[in-house]
Amino acid sequence: MGQLSGEGWRVLFNSQLFVLGFLPAVLLAFHAARGAAARQAVLVAASLLFYGGWDWRFVPALAGLTLANWLLVQGWARRRHDAWLVAGVALNLGVLGVCKYANFLGANLAAMAGQEWEALPIILPLGVSFFTFQKISYLVDLRRGDRHVYGLLGFSAFVMFFPQLIAGPLVRHNELVPQLAGLGRRDTWESLGRGALLFTIGFAKKVGIADTAALVCDPVFAQAAAGPVQGAAAWAGAWAYAVQILFDFSGYSDMAIGLALMFGLRLPFNFDAPYRATSVRDFWRRWHMTLSRFLRDYVYVPLGGNGRSSGGGGFTQARNVVLTMLLGGLWHGAAWTFVAWGGVHGLALAANGAWARSGRAMPTVAGWALTLLFVVLAWVLFRAPDFGTALRMYAGLAGLEGWGRVRLPEGWVLAAGAALALVGPTSQVVALERLAPRRRVAVAAGLALAGLLLLAGGRVPNEFIYFQF
């Protein structure tokens, strides 16, 4: 995202400032407030403070876009002309396009013309991909027949809610706004107990496993960016990144869902043991589940879906799924490597669909092994800063540069992470469905979190991978 002159104090979930300062203060203010409106106001104020802590210039973009969308919906509610909703979708896509893709498009057009591109001084608001998609889904739902029109405070709390503002989960209006209207009706200690437990699990995933895996994969990809990399190092780096991104993002999701629960709100699950998937289609039912359903409902289905209703058949389905995943790849970042990553997943999903239509069965173990291998290899494209780095990594994985040896810092943590990824339980299910914690669990989770903070010491916390998207 680059260096921004307006950068602030960065309230990272995995920082002592957040856990020991920001969160307790907001929880106290929230639970001291009386009535749903007062609690919504606390959440909006805390969210603006949280967001402004990264860069104060982000706040007008978030608040202005929220207000503009709300006013457009009010206009639609009075006149019932879909032009209001179309204008809202265009506004959100325009903001996303300018902020995230203007320089990417300009650089590519300049390269085609054989010229240099001087980057425009555009501020990229943190999490812009997430909160624009959230608004778009609401506007499209209204166009499809939904009639829920909300007040400004409830709508602002829905859009700005800080636990999911920057990196999801992607929450739909009908999942969160009704809960906001009934704030305070849940059992406080149960919510705090479950939320603290899930937040602590997510914190351990991020600080204990993901950040340790980064110590392995980052040097390998840096080496690949500079020159050839041998096979042992390439495989260690590729698998370490697969572990890192899973525990980094699922850890963030755990923390976000846990935080929401501390305020009496339930966010949708976002991960369900994706590395146990037995097909690529199954993987996308388990990985970043809220993005998968967004792409399905707001991109794939409008494109024509599986094509059965129009008689398009297999070709139509393959075309639509590839286009959807290409857009999904581009959503992750303004780089051709992301587009290629989305494209290979789209082709794999199309092949998966063709195999399913053939009626042939694949042994479960073989399906799991092939899916895991494909996902790990595709992550190389996702992680590499350019195609040159990716190609050198693939050459190393193929053994074209010899095999050599590799040292794994804290290898036992990496092995434990791999074991948890393959056979461990889904943390969100454990915390929210299988356990029934009360006050003692909240206290135990708080003590465990304090211990993790002490272990982390005074280190500068690593940002979450999905913050860049």
C-alpha cells in the first residue's frame, strides 16, 4: 500500500495496544450504554477511531461513501426507481476501480505504448474491497426484491463495524442489521466467554503459527525473486506459505468473529478446514466462505450460472466459473499474478464440474491429495510478486536447480500447523457450537491471551496478509 503521510497508530488485533487498551475501553463503553441505539453509536464511534488509527485520510472516504449509499437507498425507497440503486453500484465500483486499479491500468496501457507510467498519488483506503462489496451486495439485494431500508445509524454500524471492516468476513445486511437492532439481548457472560475463547484461538494462530511460517517462506520467496532456488527450499517455502496464509487469515476471521461475539453479534463462519477438501469445488466451500458465496450470488449467477436454464450446458458453466474466478483473482490485488491465480482456480473448477458430469468417481484419498497439491502450487502464484519469481519457484519445485538442503526455523511449529490444518477441528465450530462457556471460560481465555501477549513481548506485530486486499 506504500507509505502514507497520514499514517496513525495502527490498532492491530494482535497488538498490545488493541488487546490491553482499545478493546477493554470499547467493551466497557458498549456494555455501559443503555439501549440498542446508544450501543450502535458506541460501535460507530469506535469503528471510526479504529479506522482513523491507520490513516486519518481513510475516514472521510469510509464515512462519505457510507452516507452516499444510504442517501441513494433513501431516494430509491421514496421513488422505487432502480436508477438509484444502479447509481449506487456504479459509485462503489468507481471508487474501488479508481483507488485500487487506476495505476495498474495506467501502467499496463503505458507499457503497451512503450512509455513510462508515473503513478498517480491515489490513497488506497484499507479494506476498500471488503466494504465496497458489502454495500454492493445490499444494493443488489434491493434490486432483486428485498425491501429492508435502514436508518443511518444502523446502516453505518453495519458497514463500519470494526471487527470485520478491514478484512471480513463479508457480512450481508440481513445477517447483521437485525442483530444490531436487538443489541444487549444475549447472555453477556456467554457472549464474552465464547468471544474471548475464539479471539484467543485466532491470536494463537496468527502469532504462534502464521508468523513462524513466515520465517520460512519469506526468505525462500526473496531468494526466488533474486535468482534460482533449489528444490528443498522451494517445497519448504511453498508449504510454509500454505500454512501461513491459512492460519493468518483464519486466525483473523476467528478474532473478528470472536470480537463481534463480545458485543453480542454473530458473524458468519469463514473457514471450515479447507485443506481437508477432496475437490477444488469443495475447497471453495471451505475457504473464505463469505467471499465464495459473494462471487457465486453476485457474479457467477448473474453471468448465467451453470447454464441449465438456458440450455447452455457444460461450456456455459465452464465459461462462467472461469470468468468469476478471474474477477475474484483481480479483486485480491492489482497484479497479473492474482489474475493468473484466479484463472487457474477457475479452470480447475471447470474441470471439476466436467468430471462430476461424467459420472465417474475418484477415490477420496486421491481427490484430497490432488486438491491439496493443486492448492499449494497455486499459492505460489498468489504469493510471488511477479511471474519471474513464480517461475523460479516452480523450477525449484520441479528440481531443475537441484535439491539441496533447507533449515526450518522453529520447524516443530510448522509441523504442528500442518497437522492442525490437515486433521484439526474447525475452531469456529468448537467455540460457537460445541462448547458452552460461561464466566470461568472467559476468565481462562483472558489469562491465556495475557500469556500470549507476554510471549510476544514488545515485538512490532505483523500485519495480517489480507489487509493488503
